[in-house]
Amino acid sequence: MLTNGYHPLWTAILAAWIYFFGDAIIPIKFLEALILSISLYYLIRLIQPANILSQAIAFGFFYYAVNATSYMGMETTILFLAYTALIVVLSSYTHFIADNRGLVAGAAAVLCIAAQIEAAVFVIPVLILTLPSNKDRIYGLAMIGAAGIGYAVANQVVFGTPAPISGEIKSFGGFHVNELFIEQLRSEGFKGILTGNYATVVVFYISSLAFLLSSFVNKQTKLIIVGLELGLLVFIVKLAFFSSWRVWEWYRFPIYLIVVPALIAGQDLLRQRNSQWRSGTPERSKFHGLNLALLGIAVMMGVIWPAYRTARALAYNQKMNFYDVNEEVAYQYRSVFGSSLVAMGDRAGSFAYYNGGHVLQLEGLVNDKAYSEMLRTASDATEYLCRHDVKFVVDYDRDLGDYGGHSVDIFKAKLTSFKGPKIPFSKEDEVGRYVNLALYDNSRSDVGDNYIYVWRLDCH
């Protein structure tokens, strides 16, 4: 089914790319690398490194910020470029930008939010604080408001709800303490901060507050930092008290947002400049030696980055790679499934890819209002699935042995604390099972649900 998730811009880009060039993985990785390379190029031009060491430090922070949150087919890739474009607009003093700053900044902010809806809590405070006049603020916010209304109307017409379905489902339970998120912050400790977890985001933002104390950092950069700090506060409140789900790697995207002004502020400190807004940096027309060097770095990254990440993927610990298992199951049961609709929850994405589609995502993150209501009220899931012509259910589970009956939890306890509906099966409903512990075994790092079961849905 269609999705109105948190990434309409990235979905549109991928849909267009796949339509014209196909869905092969490697070309899409190169597309992501190209987008990130453009971001890197303009980031370095923005911060104007004082020397090669500063340039290397900037690249190091850039790599750290994007490594865990992009290059995995996620929307954060295009968000980073859109956000870099927003900071370029806010830092530009060409005549066109100066005369139309509110409209152009608003358009860039719309791209950020279209890349990832949650980015709104960051870019809106930044616009309010940094745009130089009330007129610019009104224009900028009007651009966002108009795009938001259009998005909500389209969602209402197509999906029956103005808000993203995925966001609604992840907010099941209303106001409460998200113990899964809190436990993630506690359990990963100092090592997790170094290797990258959500506590790392908090550390970056707390550290960036130090720039507000320096008289050498220009006022506009400080206002960007303040706007982002306010955004993170709202974002963490949402994750901690209005979500019932754990967070994944790409939720660390705010690191990149704060890294950009922090690097600008760091260069201001190195040069010991007075508080004065930089002028015209991104619009230089002359490509002197440094510009050519930076362009060369960005172009090289467009080649080196995907090659490096592909090599890492090939060297990945195969015992944690469920993609291969999903491919095997899709291949082995292709004649059984035929063109029938198959339902699957956690880890369904790659299975749907290898199965050629025809998959209903049980958690409802890519579904409609009626399905989310069924989940929220814990109604009869079997009746709903049968009514929508689902024939099979595929699910990861532990070794069930010689069971008599079993119920599939639509929501896994390791992913969300919300208790959703169950789908009951008997042993007679089982079509088959697949396990290959040499290929996939998550017993040490997860719950040990290494078996894939295939059940036929009893709709009689």
C-alpha cells in the first residue's frame, strides 16, 4: 500500500529514480553519495576552513554526523542537503536573496520538512529567530503553512487522516513515559556515546551551548544554535513522552543540524572575528585553488564513499543480516505465494523487495486510517486481513517446537510498548518454516527470533 510517512520528498525522488533507472541497489547508493558530496562541498564553503587541518576536522565531523544516519536508503540523505541549502540561504547576501530572503528561506525550509516531517521542530525556530524582519518571518512561515495545508489535504483525501499514519501509530498510548527510549539512553552508556546512540545527540547539543558564551561567534550563528536547541528539546519530549517506540539510527539526524553552525562558530573562534554576519560566501563566482580542491574532494567522495560502504556491507557480519534470509524465503515460497497478498511485520521491507511486492506491513506504518484504528483498538486483526484478501502471514519468531497453537504479536515488545492485536494460528495453518543459523543468528544481540514461519490465514 501507499505510505504518507515522514519522508514525502525522498519517496518522490526514489520513485522517480526507480521509474527511470530501476531499483538496483548500487546506483541508488551512488545517488546518495552524490547528494552527500554536494552537501559536503557547500558545508566546507560555508565554514571557510582557515587551513587544511580545519578542513580535515570539518570533514571528520561531517562524516561522523552522516555516517550512522544516512547512506541506508533513508530520508536523512536528502534532509542534509536541504538543510545545508537553508543555511546557505540564511548566510547569503546577494541582491536576490536579500530582497526575497523570507520566501527563499521558507522554500528551503519546506524542502527540509518534506524530506523529514520531524525536521519542522528544528527549522521553524531557526527561521523565526534568524530572519531579519517580521515581513520575512511572515513570508517564510506562510510558505511552510501553505505546503503543510496542501500535504494535510492530500493525506486526508488519500488516507483518511491529515497526519502521517506512521506518526499516529508511533504515538499510540498518548502521554506516557517511553520506557524503551529511556532504557536505550541508559543501557548503551559511555561506549554507546562514542560509537553513536541518542545520548550522542544530547552531548553534541550541550557542547554547542559553549559557543553562545563567546563574543567572537557572530550573533546569527548563535541564533541558529538557539533555534536548534529549542527544536531538540521539543523532539526529545516527543520521543520520551508521546511515543511508545524505540528509536533507530536515523533518529540521530539532529547531530548534522547542530554540526553545521558549530563548525561555523568554531572557525569564527579560530579567526577571532567580531560578531559580524558573513557575506556572499556560497555565491562566489571565482573558482580559485581552494574552491577547486573542495570540489575535487566532493567529487571524489561521490566515488569513494559508495565503494567504501559497499565494501563494508560485503564484510558485514552475515549472522546479523536478515536480508539474505528474507531473500531465501521469498525465493523458496514464490510458487506458494504466487500473486497472493502476504502480511508481515518487523523486517518486512527487504522481504517485500525480494517478493516483488504484494506485502501488507502488519505494523501499519505504511497503511491507512482504517488499519491504524484496528491496531489502536486491538480489534480482530484476522477479520480485517481476510476482508482485505490477505492469504499468508510471515513472521520471525523463536523456535516454537511442536506447538499446538500460536499467536503472532503485530507489535513486537522489543520495538514498542503498545499492546496491539494478535493473530492466532494453529499448527495446521503452518505452511512451512525456515531457519539457517549459519546465515542469521541474532541470539546474542536480540531476542533470538531466528526462525521464519509462514502461515496460511484461516478466513473461513
